[in-house]
Amino acid sequence: MKVCNTHRVNMYQVLAAVFNALEKRPVIAEVGVLRGENALKLHAALSPARMVLADSWSKEANKAYSPFDQLPPWVSPVEEYEYYYGGSLYDDETWERLYQECLAKFVDMPEVSVIRADSIGAIEKIREQTGIEQFDLVYVDANHQYEYVLRDMMYYQELLGPDGIMMLNDCCHSHHGTRQNLGVLEALGSFMKRSDFIPVAMTNTDWSDVILVRRDSVLVKLFDMALSNSDVPYVEVPHQLVTAARVVYGAQRANISFV
């Protein structure tokens, strides 16, 4: 696994190089979309043949923030993050505004389908509304709590072809992540034991992104070649160490440590 000293947008260029090597315009999905800002960057970098954006845009998502009636003292109340959403997370108007903001970004892109449903409910709607049965890339960025991330990964792996790619957002252990009760990294560790996917690249950033492919896929070699021939600086570690990753904060920047 290559730990890359770059941000996720630069990794989209690496993805583009991989798909170019396959001579493929990919069919991609983003699960968890919010304003559509990341989806727009994915679209610009990858020029997908088809793209599906799935999100519930619903206050019901708040119910999964913590499984406990009394919030643990190390987890911040969800209300602390209202500034990021532009309004109360319990107000339907906040979610409707975010939904409309996303729609506006893709109104002139007929290859993009927007599905308003939770991540699991979206699967059947994807088939019904688009006819897509298989994706080349699925970007998982919906509910970030452990059980929900693991469920998304287990379900969406079935929508990926043999040479399909899964990408995870916020896959790190950090002080800020703990305050948000993130469980993405822990879900990845469990998923690796239940599937044939392995991580091939990880961004050396807070809120790290991780790219996964099947261990016997040609993509393992293609990602190695794409990163080796890019200007992205990286160090290589055994992929089995990924669950030990944690963010440490220096005077200049955050870094990933495996110690």
C-alpha cells in the first residue's frame, strides 16, 4: 500500500490514469453526496460514461450518529456541526436546500442520475431508474459510523466488477474523527477480513482517503504503475498495517503514523 503525500483530488488524476490504461470511461457512483462538490470533482477528473449520486438528504440520518441514549463525553453533539450544513440538522429545509444545491450542479449533465434514498435503499432504485447493474468505481462517503460503513461496503462490493474500485473518505483515526464518532477505519479492518479487497493507496492527510481493489485484480499492478509514474510522493507499507493508521499533529501539518 502506498501512503501518498497528497490530497484526494490529486488521487482522482491517478484514477484517471488507471482508467485510461484500461481504455475505459468508467461508470461510477458516489454514496453520500451532500452539496455535490466532491462529485463534481470526480466527474471533471474521470469523465464518466454514467454517474450515480445517492444520498438521503434527510434528517433521519441523525439517528445513526450514536447508538447511545446518552452521548459519550468524547463525542461532540451533532449540533456542533450545523455550521457545515448551513442550518439545523433537524430541519427538513436544511436538507432540501442541500439537495437542490446538488441538483443544480448537474442539471446539464444527462449522464448523471441523482437518487434520493439512504445508501441501502438506493441500490434497488439505482437498478430501477438507471438500469446500471455494475460500477467501475464506488466512492463511499455516507454515514461514517462503524456498522453503517461496514454495511455499505459489504453491499456495494457486489455492485463492483472484478476490476472494480472502492474508495473511502474519512478513513483515519484522529482527535477530530473521534469527536465525530467516526468508524470508517475500523469498518475497513473488518471488511478486509470478510472480502478479497485490499488497500492499494492512502492519502497522508487528516480525513484520509483509501483506495481498495480486489487482491487478484489487474488493478493492483496498474495502481502501482500509475503512482510510480506520477509526481505523487509516497512511502510503501504492508497493506495489513492500514488499521494501525492514526493521525499525528506536528507544528506544520498532520501526518499518518503506523506506530
